[in-house]
Amino acid sequence: MIIGSCEVTFYANWVASLKEKRMVVRSLVDKTKHKFNVSVAEVDCQDNHKTIVIGFACVTNEKRLADSMIQNILHFMEQNTEAEMISAEIEVF
């Protein structure tokens, strides 16, 4: 069993409140869950309205498939939000 996980940090300069941030996060999390069937959640910086940290994880039987899935999810996230992707910490084990 291979587990792939990633913690992605976005910066949303235009977000003015935590309520607005929640709408952005909820939309991105729901779209990602629906398209890829992976576990996704906001994992850090819940009190900072301009920084979004989302974590996701997948389980596969091949390392190559986990790497490919993570890259596809990162690309999808980047295309489906106006926030700027600052970093992505990937672990496959």
C-alpha cells in the first residue's frame, strides 16, 4: 500500500474576511473531492484570511500512480482558484 499526501499553501490577496476565505476553501475542497475521490481538508492557518493551507491524501498500489495523482490534483487546484500557489509539500510512502 502506497500513501501519497500533500500540503498546499495558497495566498489569496483579494480575500477580505474569514467568511470570504471559507467560501473559496469550501469550493476548492468540494471540487477536488468530487473529481478525484481523495481526502481533502483545510489543515492550517484557519485564522489568517489571506493564507489557505489545504492537505490531501490518496492511497494506491504503486508509487508512480501516487505521484501522478498528486501532480494532477495540484494542477487541478491551481486551475480552479484565483489564489496563488506558494508551496506544495509532497510525501509518498
